Amino acid sequence: MAQHLSRRGFLGIAGAGVASAALAGCGFAPPSSSGTGGGNNALTFRWWGGNARNDAYQKAVKIFTDKTGIAVTTQYSGYDGYFDKLNTEFAGGNPPDIFQMDTALVSTYAGRNVLTDLGTYVPGTIGLDTLYAPVRGAGTVKGKTYGVPSGSGNAPVLYDKTLFDQLKISPPTNDWTWQDFGTIATEVSKAWGPDKYGALDASKDHSGALQPWLRQRGKDLYTADQTLGFGPDDLTEWFTFWDGLRKAGAICPPTLLSNTDAATGNHPFITGQIAMTTGWGLAQMQPLTQHELKLVVVPRANGKTGQAPSGGVLLCIPVKSKNPEGAAKLINFFLNDDDAIKTMKLQRGLPPSDKAKNLLAPTATAPEKADMDFGEYVAAQVAKDALPTAPTAPPGYGDVKTALDSAAKQVAFGKMSIAAGVTQFFSDAKTALANAK
């Protein structure tokens, strides 16, 4: 999922509370809201997500209010424009009391001094001890906790098994390679017919495709000293791979990519236009279709999966939250309350603790159980890979993702050559990282 954290957005945050009017025209649809505010005890809570996540949050928040008496006004939207809207509110000094954050962006926001150090509430109000140790530090920046993880994530490929069966094509398996990926995608496209494609064009997929591809080759997105961990030759090879698939008709055209950042009925995987996609698990996608869906790991290279498990999404409290104590209670509720765990299920990632896993396993649906089993498989593969832990994404990460998204799409639309796209990316990415220091 792409995160759009524009430099102009953070110019507003850094500007002593002066709102950036430029962000107002970024095409963000006003978020939906529900709930009843009232009094100093109330909270405003914002997140992004598809319908299933939104419904789960709404039910969980109602349980929280019933148990604590703290009223919560909920604000939610699609992914596009989420951070632009948030940046505008930070700049104006009126952010929500608690909000959902991308794990990889927390260092950027923490570096701007707009997030509350949650150490004040740990362990008194927020109990982190139930979390798996590798997940626990996902929201930590320079030794301080700025966000609490909600789950763990990996880099899967989701495929439509019903379609593969109908086409009588052997589906991918967990030992497949990038060459296998191209062969299968091409075969599906040819057998399926006009305007149908074997796979999503994932050339812009920063962490769900490019990162494992790099790690399989002994590199990574970033280095420990927070610089880019790969070079022009690597990105040239990456873009060239996808360009070949594009010319073969094996992957979707760039015009279909606008609906791929949320698990909704508009995603081309759900509308029946592509047979394989990166970025999503079964719990999010299976309820949207009658077709049977299955998971495999991103294709391998050099025998390695290159997986870099993440902390899922985080919950953070702004420095200017009007009710930080109440927000901390809500974070702990999502983390440790039995009813909250059962209500949210896997909508924010795989279970981040044995407690969550044990609560969910007995009543897990088939897709949820498959997601959890897949997570355990990936964990075993990570141990087998024996690769270094992926370095924490540096401040400016969001703009680097935007730079990759832009360059990949320019190449896909034929507006830039591969060489020009590579040059543009490294120019934009290095500027973004420099400006974020």
C-alpha cells in the first residue's frame, strides 16, 4: 500500500503551526465520521481501511465506549489522501486524538516532534508485555515508543485459485521463482482472454515486492545509516523485468493501478481483471469474492524468500491530543482487551501475541486460519533465510515511496524511458532523505 507523505505536507508541520493551504487541494475526500463527542472525556480517532476494517473498528469502538464511558468520534477514509489530510491538521494544530500510522512512517513523524512519547503510559496504562518481542519495538524511534503495533505483516502473493482451476493452469507454489512468476502470468493472460491479465504490475510496490527482491540479492531498501540500500543498476534490472512482462501482456496496464491501494470491490483482483496480486491477505480479500483465493510467498531468488516481517499498522497519539490519557486507554484496549481482539480479528495484521492468536484460533474462519498458518510459514522461512533484520525506514521514507510510485508509473505509461525513470527516482529519493534530516 502506498503512503503519500509529501514534503510540502511536512513543511506545514514544521512551520510552527501555520497551516499549509496547498494541501487542501490534494483530492482528499472528506472522511466519514460517526460517534458522539461530548465533554473533555471524548476522543477523535482516525484510520484508513477498506469496508471490513472499518466495520470492525466501529464495533470495537462501541465496545470501548460501553466499557469505559469514553465517547469516540470516528473518522475513516480510503488510503489515498489520508496523510495529506493528517498533515494539514498537524499544521493547523488540530489533529485527531489518536490515529492509525504506517510503521515505516513513524520515524518521520517522530522526527518532527508531533508524536507523544508513549513511555509515559507504559506499563501503567498500555501493557506491551503481551506482544511478541520482534513486534514490540515496531513503533520505537531512538529508544522511545511513539506507536503501538497492532499486528505483524509479510509480503504475500494472493491468487485466484478458482480462476486457475477454470483455466486448467497449475497455480504458483511457495518454491516458485521470479522466472516462474513471469511464465505463469503470461500463460494466464493468454488463456484468459482480452483485457484480462495474469498479475498486478507491482513495479511500484516498495515493500511488498521490491524489498524482498532486493533482500534476496543481499541488499535492502535502506542501510543501517538510513541511506538508500540499492543503486541504479538494481532499479534498472527491476524496471526492466516488469517492462518485459508489460510488453508481453502478462501484467495489468497502469490505468488499473488507481484502485489497488485498498481492499475493496473496486480492486482489479476482485473485479476479475487480474489473477494474482501483491499486498493483501485472505482476511481482507476473501470476503469480497465468491472465488476461492490462496496465498504464496513473493517469488524467490537464490533460494531465499527475502521476507522482512513488519509490525502491521501502529496507533499513535499526537502531542496536541486533547485527551492523551483516554487515547492511551483506547490503544491498550485494542492491544489487550479480549472483546477488542475478537472483534478486530486480522483486519490490522496477523496476531501480534500468543494471547491474540489463542483467542482468535478457535473461531477463525478458513481465510483467517490460512493467513495465520501462512504467517507461521513465513516466520520459519525468515529463520531459514538467516538474513539481517531489515533496517528501520528513515525519515523521508514516505517521499521515497512516492518517488518510486511516480517513476514506476511514468515508465509504465511510456512517458519515461527506464533510464530516465531510474535517474528521476534517485534524484527525488536522495533529495527527500536529505530534506528529512
